[in-house]
Amino acid sequence: MTDLSIPTVRNASPHEDPRPDPSAVAAALAAAENREPIDVDQAVALLHCAGDDLTRLQSVAGAIRDEGLAAIGRPRQVTYSRKVFIPLTRLCRDRCHYCTFVTVPGKLARAGEGLYLELDEVVDLARRGAELGCKEALFTLGDRPEDRWPQAREWLTERGYSSTLDYVRAAAVAVLNETGLLPHLNPGVMSLEELRRLRPVAPSMGMMLETTSRRLFTEKGQPHYGSPDKDPLVRMQVLRDAGAARVPFTTGILVGIGESMRERAESFFAIADAHAGSGHIQEVIVQNFRAKPDTAMRSTPDAEMTEFLAAVAVARIVLGPHMRVQAPPNLVSPAECAALIASGIDDWGGVSPLTPDHVNPERPWPNLDALAARTAESDFVLTERITAQPSYVLAASEWIDPALADHVGALSDPETGLALDTRPVPLPWPAVA
Ligand SMILES: O=c1nc2n(C[C@H](O)[C@H](O)[C@H](O)CO)c3cc(O)ccc3cc-2c(=O)[nH]1
Ligand SMILES: C[C@H]1O[C@@H](n2cnc3c(N)ncnc32)[C@H](O)[C@@H]1O
Ligand code: MET
Ligand code: SF4
């Protein structure tokens, strides 16, 4: 894709990624078509599918998705969450090489921007979103900036907060009280204690696993080198802790940051494994980041899209019919949205009629009517959900903190767990009878 202006990462030491034997690909495809459980080796083979093989792979993935949606009485629905994006702070103690969201205090000062959004700025964004029917306030921010930036620590202390996560909690409460939007928290690594403390202010939270590749973290020059929060061992612990805390949790992988096909496959199995323990992974995002090709010959733009579609299909096959599989519609072209549906997704994630995708600011959201039309072209109905996926809303006593019952109840249909056609209104938190 020539219009993709996300910064690129060059593999410092191109990792060995041997092409599987064609007979291995054929055998893995046959296993998938017969709905036999596949192992990592077979998943690696499937990630290499192109051409007619990719078409076969997509049709298996699409059929599995269709069965899963039919089983929960929502055939042919692709969901999305109408949201506002709240970039609470762009300061971060990490330095992921692919990230353009992160910034430094000096740059913020020169741009006349604060280190954090103030509470009134947060509430103002949420309120403007509410007027447009948004139901989710997505808090995405840098990880623990106070550990790196004394100015950030000072900003928090001056206002009476002990940490960035403490401030996230206060901002979520302000949004609930003053607008009724439902917070989804994506603040990076959280401890079990922090997850438990945040659970009463957000029906769902998330953190991308990114990858299980430890090499990308330990080796100098790799995209996660120098980012302590991107150690896959730390991130896997967060996934398990979110299950222990019974938080509906979003995770996923970033495709194309220098991971090998085997590492890509292992990442899906690692997520499946975390989910098998607690049943809390509410959706898995397959997000495309495109590494600069090692050689122009080997990795043409078309090949990158082929690889991405194979990754989506393999995610569906490994994670099965009951997982929601999400790919953002703003990181591909309109025509490629149809290919994502064909590859087995059932969710577009958060889409905003108001705020940009601050992580990918050069990739505007499709307008909701256009997205509905694109979805309809594939014979699916664009359906609004709230931040927690329907099955978790329907099992609220197990998954959603009682302090949020009124807020969630006001915006979701108790029969389907999907979003109601309504606008949020301020409601007191914790809810009183
Ligand atoms: O607009 C974005 N939303 C992102 N979202 C939000 C997502 O689109 C929705 O808000 C969730 O599906 C909840 O409804 C994330 C949520 C997570 O929990 C973890 C990672 C992401 C990543 C992004 C992202 O890059 N851009
Ligand atoms: C919020 C999530 O956004 C993803 N993320 C961060 N930077 C980029 C980029 N340049 N392109 C695509 N996704 C990105 C990471 O997966 C992070 O966890
Ligand atoms: C812009 S990234 C947002 C969340 C967090 N900093 C992470 O990387 O997981
Ligand atoms: S942790 Fe998140 S915000 Fe920080 S640099 Fe990495 S991707 Fe960017």
C-alpha cells in the first residue's frame, strides 16, 4: 500500500523465516478444512498461504466465523463501538520504534500542549462524543511516564494523584459521572492490584500482546529494545492477571514489526492459552503494521496485504468460532475491508465520528455510513456494540463490576448485549439505587 505513511521499522537482523514445503502447506490446509485442531507448525504453514491457497484459507476462516455468530443468534453481524479517543498522555517510559504517538515534554511545551489532558478537557471530549451517540471513551496513553519524566510526576503530585494509573481512574470516574460514556482503558502494563482497582470504573480494558518474540525486546536495534513494558513475559502476565481479576479484556498482535512467521503463530497460541484459563479475552485485534521490506523484491506491497490477510484467517482458525476477531477498518483501503471480512473478522473495533485514531493519525476513520455500506457489500450488517462485547454484557454479574451496572444498563440491550439506539446521559458513580 503506497498511502501507508506509518513510520517503518527495518529488521536489524532479518530473522530466518524458511518457506514451508508445499506439501506441508497442503496438509495444513486440508487439516483446517476438516476442522482438525492445528498446531504451531501447521499455523506457520498456513501463514504462508497466497493465491488459491489463501482463498481456501479465507473460506475456512469465514465459515468458522459464520458458525460462531450463528451459534449466538447474531448471524452476519460485524460489530463496532462508537467511541471517542482520549489520549490522556502521550508521554511514556517506553520507546517502541514504530510508535508516533509517544512524545517528550519539550515537544509538548513547544506545541503549547499540556503533559496530560486536564479533567475538564477529558469531560469535554466525552460530552461532545455523547452528542454524536458515542458510548465508549477509549483511554489510550503512554506507560508510566512518571518513571521517566520528573515533570510528569510533578504534574500528578500537584493535582493529588499518586500515579498515571491513579489519574486514569479519576478521569474514568469523571467521564461516568458527567457524561455516562463507558471507559475502555488501554494504559499499557497493569499489575493485578491495578487491574482490580480499575475494574469498578471500566467495563472493559485492553493491552496488545504485540508479539511473543522476546528477541524483538532483548536485541539492540529491534523495535521493543529499551521498552520494559514490551517484554512478552511481562505482557503475558498481564493477560493472565486480567483473567484472575475477571476483566473483559482486549488484546491482539501487531503484524509486521519484524516477527517471524513462527513468532506470529506462537503469539496466537499464547493468547488462546491465556483465554483458556479464564475465558476473559473478549476480542483479539489483528493490527497491521508494515515493516520495511528487507529487499524490494521479496516483499512487495501486495505480498504484505496477502500476509496480513493470512494472519487474520489464521487468528480465526486458532482462536475458533467463539472469539471475536477484530481488525481496524482505517488501516486498509475500502476494497481491503471486504478482504478482511472474507478472512474471518467479525468486529471493526472502536470507530469515532469525532476524534482521530491518535495512534495512526494519518489514517482517518471511515464515515459510519460508508463503513455500513462496505460491510453490507460483503453481506454483513454493521451493528453497534458497547465497549464490552455482548456475551460479557449478558453475563454482567460475573464480568462487570456492580458499580457500573446502571451505566452499562443504560446503553445496552439486555436481550442481545448490544448497544441501544440512544445517547449516554450523566449517571452518578458508584451507582445508587
Ligand atoms: O483507535 C484505536 N483504537 C484502539 N483500541 C481500541 C479499540 O478500537 C476499541 O476501543 C475496543 O475494541 C473496545 O471497544 C485498542 C484497544 C485495546 O484494548 C488495545 C489496543 C487498541 C489499539 C487501538 C488503536 O491502535 N487505535
Ligand atoms: C495501542 C496499540 O497501537 C499499536 N500501534 C502502535 N504504533 C502503531 C503503528 N505505527 N501502526 C500500527 N499500530 C500501532 C500497538 O499495538 C499498541 O499497543
Ligand atoms: C499508543 S500505545 C497505547 C498503550 C500502551 N502504551 C501500549 O503500548 O500498550
Ligand atoms: S508503550 Fe505504547 S505509547 Fe509507549 S512507545 Fe510503546 S506503543 Fe508508544
